[in-house]
Amino acid sequence: MNIRTTVYSYLLMVSISFIGLFNIIGSKQGIVIACLICFILYFLSCVSNIRTHFLGILFGIVTFGFLFGSFVLDQELMLEVGIDELALYCFCLSLSLLGIFLGLNLGSMNRKQNINDLEEYNSDRRIKKVFVIANKIFWIALPFSYIYALFRAYFAINYGYVYLYNNPTIFLSGSLSFITDISSLTNVAFIILLSTLPKISKVRNQTIALTVYNMLLLLSGTRAGLLKLLFLIASYFFIMRHSYEKKALPKKKIMKYMLIAFILISFFSIIFTTVVNFRSGDNYYSDNKNPLINLISSEGKTWRVVIDAFEVYDKTTMSQHLRFYFKPLINSISLQFIFERIGLGFVQALPYTSEFALNSYNYSHFYTYTADPSLYLSGGGLGSSYLAESYFLGQYFGVFFHSILIGFFLSGFISKVSKSLWKNAYMWTFIFNIFWSPRGSALGPYFSFFSFSNLIVFIGLYLYLELTQDKIR
């Protein structure tokens, strides 16, 4: 840790101390201002140690955009939020920032990149064979992904916003289920490609093709895939060039990429807000605002999920608290991702029904149903957040502990080259999903690797490599 990082770290801790002091004396405005200062110091600290903290910067960007940026950009939203609620929210968010930063430092401690490991890994004949197989799977599955995206766009444009959400099983039955299953292999194959740690030029065409697919999904109002993919691309580009290969990026290139990213995100927000307004039949997003601000402010309403979690905590039992948080772990251990495919899951009910909301222990479903039953039963949702779900682990201690875990994983992955294909596959699956956790599940990204599609592909790949081991050597 260099001197600048140390200074920023101490200043960050001092700011957190002031937040605690303001909380004791009841200065709500002081808490909000100190939280904004914490964000600034967090970014400065990560930038000063960018080689190991780059993913922390990206996570800070999505956290700021989803959980705090709307308050800065949307004055109307500020009028909706009471100062007491905002202060409570900022206190929780500041604890999370401190935890993430401590985790980043713990994850990068005493770990040095080894370029020889990367060269040895890339020269392994088994790894080269995996790349060839994954590349074939990718290009075979990609046309089915395009068909899937176009079908979703067709239903959204012709039948409207509510239709897709009122009929969640439409792509899980009949002939469409085959297209859905095959299209899901596209992301899996792309993750495997990245897990072989190829040079960027070798996955450029695949990246462009997958980006186009996720942009097609915008036509049905699905934006999560594109956002996660853009952050995955940025992560891979930096980790390979800056962390593993140790090629410093010129400042001009960094500025060029930032400009391109801003233009793409602005273009994306225009498409998304236009599509949602069109397919919902009304102005879900305000017409008199910049589409980018509209998008950020709408996602930034996650503050409501977090604030309401404090009330939900008091009205639910300890058993429910633990199940809300540990649901992804429970599902993975009990192989629910397999049993649910054959109708033998824990909950014998379809999503967006009262039985599923109350018995599945999926917090986003439970919260939406209890907060707005009519919205939930009509196929809508209010989302979730890692802040809300980790609060159920142990209130503020749970938020702080889970945030340390996030930071530890984000820096630990890029601090050393792994020569294990499976560890790399887990790493990229985690990175692909973690940037949605400010709007999604807390533990979900840690167990997203254990899905039905991943299971099929990785078991098949493992068996193939074992059966052809002698030939490959």
C-alpha cells in the first residue's frame, strides 16, 4: 500500500467515525454529507492502488449509480425521501463502503502476480483444447440466442410489458423451451472462453457478437444482461492487460475508452427508456428528463428496498432472516437448480403467485408481495439489494461482514494468476454477476456458478477431457 492509499484510507476511516458521531448527536444532514465524502475517498483510495483495486472501482460505480447517484442527479426524488430515512440509508451504505475497502486490502495482501504462471497456463494443451471446444459451443448456441431475443422482442412489442411478466413460463414450455435452453449455453461458453485467459484479440469477435445479443434483449426491456456484460468486458480487459500481463494503459487510451463507454451507456439508456415507455403504453420514464438520468434515478430507488428491509426485519422471525440471506447456498447444496427443472423443487408453485412469494424465501419476491401485492401478482417486482439481504444476517454487522467478503473476492481474484480452469471459471462467473448485486441478491453471485447450464457443460467438458487425456498429451 503506497503513501497516498494510506492517507486516503485513514481519511475514509475518519469520515466513517464522523458518521458515527453525527448519528449519536442526531445530525441527519451531517450523515448524508459524510456519506458522499466517503464515496469520494473510496474512489480515490482505489484509484491510487488501481492494479489490485480496479474491480473495487467498478463496484463502487454501480453502487453509486444504483444506490446513491439518483439522489445527486434527481432533485424530484430527493423531495420524496425524508431526511431521517436518508440518514439511516447513508449510514448503512457508508458501513458497506468501509467493509468493501477493508476486504480489497485483505484480498490483495501478500499476493503477487506471476506472469510465468500465465504463460504456463496458456501453453497447456488441455487449456487450448478447452478453448477450441468452448468456441464451437459458443458459435453453435449464438443463433439460438438471437432467436430467443427476437421472440422476446416480438411478444413485448405485440402484447406489451405486462404479458411477458404475467406469463413467466412462456419460454420454459413447448418448442420455445428448447430455444431457451440452447441460448443459455452462449453465456456459459463465453465464460469458459475467458477462463482459458486468452489474449483479448482471440475473443474480440465473440465479445462483439454477445454484446449485440444483449442489445437485442433491450427491445424486450431486459437491461441486466447488457450491464453485466459491459462490466465483465471492462474487467477482463483490465485484468489481462494491466494486472496479469502488466502492460500499463496510456492515459489517452483510458480517456478514449471512457468516452466510448459514456456514449454507449447513453445510447443504451435512450433505447431502454424508449422501449419501456412504448411497451408499457405510458410514460413509465419521464419525458422531460435526460434518459441517462431517468435510468439512474429509477435504479437508484433501491434505497426504498433497503429502508423497508429495516421494517421487514422487525416483522419477521430469525428463521426467515437466515433463509432470506442463505437461500442461494441452500439451493446449491440441495441441488434445487436441478430438481426445479423436473418439477421437484421445494416450492410447488409458479413465480408471481402468493404461495411462491411466501414460501420460496426469495427476498425480492417476498418483499414485492408484502409491499405491493397487486404489483407482484401482475408480474412486477421491486428488486432487492445486497444491503437489504445482508442486513438479515446480523443487521449492521451483517452488512459490514458481507461487504468485507465482496471486497476480498474482488481483489483476491486479480492478485494472482490461477492455473486452475475451474477456479478461473468460478471467478468470471462471479465477476459477471457481482455487479448486479446492488440491485439483486447478496449471496447469489457466489453461487451463480452452480446452475443447470453450467452443470451440463462443465460435466460434459470434464468427461471429454478425461476420456481424451492421453490423446491430448
